[in-house]
Amino acid sequence: MIFLLIQTLTANQQISFMRNKDLGLNLKKTVVVRTPQTNQQQLNYQTFKKALLNYPDIKSVGLSSAVPGMPAHQMSTTTGINPVIALNEHNYYISSIDSDFIPTMEMEIATGNNFIANSTNMDQIIVNEEAIRLWGYASPEEAIEKKIAFWGMKSNIIGVMKNFHQTTVKSAHIPMIFMFEDQLDELASIKLKPGGLKNQLTQILHTYESIFPNSPFESLRDINSPTLSRSLNYCP
């Protein structure tokens, strides 16, 4: 069953709050599909993505290891940032994304660049404004081209993303680091064009079954938070 990301809230007060809150991204007309994690199936991620983009009703597809609404404890983390610029130790949340994830989610890069498709990008990272605030940089521009090391890697900051709400709309922004990955990410975020929802979902399902015939469809049951409705629907 497909799990849909929406902006619908459980109560009228929550609905009003959500509509007037700047989320830092746009979840409307977005469907998230969990892709198989076996080694053989991971080779088919780009095939799945390209097949979806053949449909005129599908606007874009971005791959990632996490999506907005996913609890922070389900994400990879690190505290070992070197050089340590922050005065205090913090937990930094790490997500791998491909070059289409940011535009699919309609996130905004404050300064610098997005990852480039069909490029290695392996020594490059994108961070959010909260991360550079904790590192003491006076502006996003100051962080560009700075190098940091974690997980045994040295990476160059190529972009600073504007803060967005990763967990709930009422939670504080968390410091995030984005690494490039276009093969192993388990989540496909699919932005739909205006059109018949039933037909669009059928297209996604049929494409999934043709690319991953031995893997059952999985919904993202853990992604919804107490702030969001427990019965998630399509957001037109």
C-alpha cells in the first residue's frame, strides 16, 4: 500500500497552524514509496525512477534515505565532526539524497549548489542552516567550501539548505548533513502533476511490480508523527 505524505492535521486548530506555518518544503502531491533493500534489487533503483518519469502525470522522482516526517531516531547520526567548530557537542542527523530530492520536495538552497546528476559528488555535502549556526558561521556564504570530517571521510560543503521541519511542524529544527547517493537510497519521493489520482497511483504500483516483482509493496508506517493525522490521505 502506498504511503502518502500530506499536510492534513487531526483537528481544526492543527489544520490552521499547518496552513500558516512555513514548512520549508512542499509535500503536496507527493507520494513516498519504500524500495527493496536487497543488494540485487538496489541495482534497479535508477531503473524504477526512469520508468516512473516516462509517465506524463509524474513530475519528478527523488531518492533518499529519509523523508520529512520521519522521526529523528530513525536517521543516521554523528557527533564526531572534525574540526569541532561548535562550542558544545551536538547530534548531527545524516541523510543521503540524489540530485532530484531537493527540487522534488521543493526545498530551498540558501546559498551554494545542489548535487549534480551523473557525477560522483562523493566528497561533497550539503548542510542546513541549523548546522552552520551550531558551527558558529556568521552566514551561509561563510560555510561554502569549508571542509569537515566525519565517519572517516573529508567532505567539502557545496551548499547550505534553508531549514525545514524534518520531524513535526512544532519541533525545533535539527542540524542536518546531506550526502550524495543515487543507488542505495530506500525511499522514492514521487511528485505528481495535477490529474487523476487513481490512475497515477495505479501507474506507480504497476511500475513497482514490474521492476521489483519479488518484493511486496511496503508503506512507511513509522513516518507519521503525533502532529500529523494517523489516517493519511492525498493532499491536492
